[in-house]
Amino acid sequence: MPAAGYTSWSSDQVKCRVPAKTAGHVQVQVTTPEGSSNTAVLTLTKVGPVVKGGPVVTSIAPATGTELTTVNVASLNGAGFATGATVSLSRSGSTIAATSVNVVSSTKITCSLTFQPGTAGTYDVVVRNPNGQEGGLTGAFTVSTNQCGAGAAPGMMTAGLVMGLLTVAGFVPLRKKPGRRTK
């Protein structure tokens, strides 16, 4: 029986919804255009009423940033956003938490994302409501490497050599010409 849809997907984890009233031992297999995974047995238990209407992320703008900068996200769009929701970027082994998260409405969030060195890559955008429900958009945000200063070393070395030569030239004492007096 197929899942009722997935809420987030990464290289090491898939969170999905199962059809209502599903319980017991079920076989799970993930299928993508590249192929299918091995089959695993999962035991599902009914925990209680399912809260419907968890967050769904449909887009984010801007969808790119650069290391060593802060990006102000003007519109993270979707549905089911609740006051107090958190926003993060996630990829295998790395999470970047958003700051200044403002749930403008149930369909729009604004926030800020700050990128440190070494955070370049493609991330999933994840919204988590205070009740624990979360939803995301796979591969929706890209952080680029900060190229500021790249290739500057040769120019800086040349400038240093010139300054060094000028400094040495400034310390060479001038010879007095014979027969001239200075006051």
C-alpha cells in the first residue's frame, strides 16, 4: 500500500504519511526514478487522533545565499503554518536555524538565515509547528561559497614587494656632494 504522501525527504531520512487506520507490520520500500531500496519491515502502532493540517512548504524567496552573509527571506510560502513555528535549512548532518521568524499568516513566513564558512551546498527548507508537525521542500535553498578575496594573493604580494622596496629606498642615506655646505 503506498504512502499518503511525504512531508520531508533527505539522503538519510524520509518522513511520510501512511493511510488512515494502518497498523501492524508493514513492508517499506522507497522508489525513485533511479531505482528502489531494499525492503524493510516497520511496525506501526496507532497512537491516537491524527492532527491534520501540518505545514506544507511550496516556495521560498530568495532561494539562494552566500557564505558569510545573512539573507532576509521575504516570503516562505505554503500552508498550515502556526504561530511559533520554526524554520531551518537541513541537509545530511547539517542544520541552519533561521532567526527572526515571523509567521505572517498560515500561508506565509518571513525570517533571516545567516551562513557561516563551510556551509555551501543545497538544503531542504523545513518548517516545524509548535505541535511537532513539520513539512518541508526538498533541495529548495542553495548556499554558495563566498569568493570574496579569491585571487587577491598575487596582487597583495606585488603591493607588499613594492612597499618593501620603497621602504628600503627611503632608508638609503644620501651622500653629500663635496664643497656644499648645509645650514
